[in-house]
Amino acid sequence: MTEGAEADDSRGWEERLGWAFGLTSDDPAERDAALARLVAARRHVADALCRVNEMWRLTRPPGGEEQYREPAFAEARRRHRRAQSASLPEALWDCPPGGDPAAWPGLPYALLFLEWEARYPAEWTRCAKAWGTKQGLVRDLARAGHEETVRAKLVDLVEIVVRRPYRCKDREYVRVARAVDGADLRGRLARAAGADSPWARCQAGYVLWLLDRPDLPNTPRVWRAWVAGGSAASG
């Protein structure tokens, strides 16, 4: 989304999106301020895209590669990319599929985006709903070998998700649980499985059950079998 190695380092991300950490603040005023910044940033993205579309129409024909080299159209596209790099979820779309998230300067913001969805789902849905982005980030982060701070954040996210009513793409967190499996995670899941909430009991129990069966796929059929009592889950 951004141009040049300088813009894609940690400092560049901080300059563009440092304010976004306010989205998960416990202080409602700080969270409101960050939400206002996000609304403005997303409006800027939309305006920049309108300009790209306008230049697309104004520079046709010739079309094809020649049109992409036309200065006005190229500049509109650059401004759109810059606007995206300062907004969520758009800035997160440049994580290469299958790439190493540990080497990606956007990793703290990917974790932030997922934490925001987990802790403040209504605000996330209202201001930046992006189920495909959520799914892609969870899958990219579902791997072993994270440094301890990242691993701890992922364990936190698994616990939050199993304790709440199911939301779209939450099932993907089974991948994360398997990647960061350990005594700490299992202890939290065991406590959630004994909670008063029927959602927590069912979902935490299901994840624990799958952790003991690493070769069993996390499919809708397996989930339905678990909910029904687990009798057909491995059949």
C-alpha cells in the first residue's frame, strides 16, 4: 500500500497509524477520538478512490498499460494507496499471503485490528467491518514460533473469542489455538469451559477437544457433531 522501504518500516506505520491504538483503549473518550480519526481516514480513502475512478474515465482511451502511465491517473492511484496506508482495514491488505508475519512491520496493527474486533465488536462492525480481512489475518497469524509478546496476545484473543457469542469467522481461531497450544491456553480454556455462560462452555470445550485431536479437521460438520454431543465427530 505504501511506496518505498522507508514508508513501510515500523516508524512509517507509527506515523500513519499510531493513533489507532486508541481503538482498544479502556478510556471511552480516547476510543471516541480514535474512532473519529478512523472515520475521517476511511472517508479520505473513499474520496481518493472516487478520484481514481474519475481519472480512469477521463483518460480513456487509450486503456491498458499506456493509460496506467498517464500522469494524472498514476498520481490519483498513488494518492489512493497513500490514503489506504493510513486507514484500517485497508493498510492491512498489503500483508503477502503466506508471508512471515514476524517480519512484517504491520504486525502490531494486525493484532490491534483483531483485538478491536474481539473487545469492541459493535464499534468494529459499525466503523470497519471486514470479515475477509479478519479471516485472512487470523490465518496468517496461526503459526508457531511467534515471539512471546505476540504469542501472549494470541492466547488472549482465543480466550476472548471463546467466551463471547459466536461471530462471523470466529471458527478460524481454532487454527490459532492449535498454533499457540500450551499450559496457559489450556488453563484458560478449562476455566472458560466451566463458566456460567453456555457459549463459553460449548466453545471452550470444543477447542480443548480439538487440541487433543490435532488431526481432526475443524469443519462445520465436526462442530455440529460436537454441539450434538460429539458422538459422530470422528466418524
